[in-house]
Amino acid sequence: MAEILCSGKKIMLDKEGFMTNYEDWDDSVAEIIAKREGIEHLSKKQKEIIKYLRFYYRKHKNFPILGRVCKNTKQRGKCVDLQFTNPEKAWKIAGLPKIDGVHFVSHDGGNHFIMEDYC
């Protein structure tokens, strides 16, 4: 477990950098996690993706089909790849918990990621 401090509040992360309490998230927390993930400042398009991920998770408790993210944020196809490279990075920044049995892998050296089940 790790923790980050944001506005005097301790935010707990698991060993992989996912938030352990979804409700602790806000825009300030997102910026801190983004920096941990190598993104200095979140753009408007990145924030739209993150907010949609949170909306979808709140409703379905799962990761959305990536094409749906782009359609619902009115961005070009593969927008998550374009904005974050790895969709898992967007998931972390959105403050969402790790989904058991799912991870993203790249088969081309890190340019494109796909979701895979694992045991």
C-alpha cells in the first residue's frame, strides 16, 4: 500500500497504484495520480475521458468498451490510446479500483494496449 497527500487528505493506493477508496477521488487527486503516471497536466480531452470512465464505472462497476468512451466524449476513435497510451493509466487517474482478473497488455512494445483476462 502507498499513500498520497492531497489537500491535507491521505489517499490510499494499492501496490499497483490504484485507489482503494473510489469516493476519495476529486480533480486534485486526479492531477496527483496523473503526475505519478508520467502526465504533467491533464488536458481537457483527458479529463473528459476520466469523467466518463467514472460515470460508466458508477453505473456498471466495470471498464467500458474503449470505442464507447470515444463516442460518448465525442472524440476520435482510439481516443483513450491517443490520450493515455495505456487505458489502465486512465483507469488509475480516474480513481477507479483494480478489476480482478483483468489487465491491459501490449503486444507491440507499448504503442497499443488490449484488455486481457488472467487468472
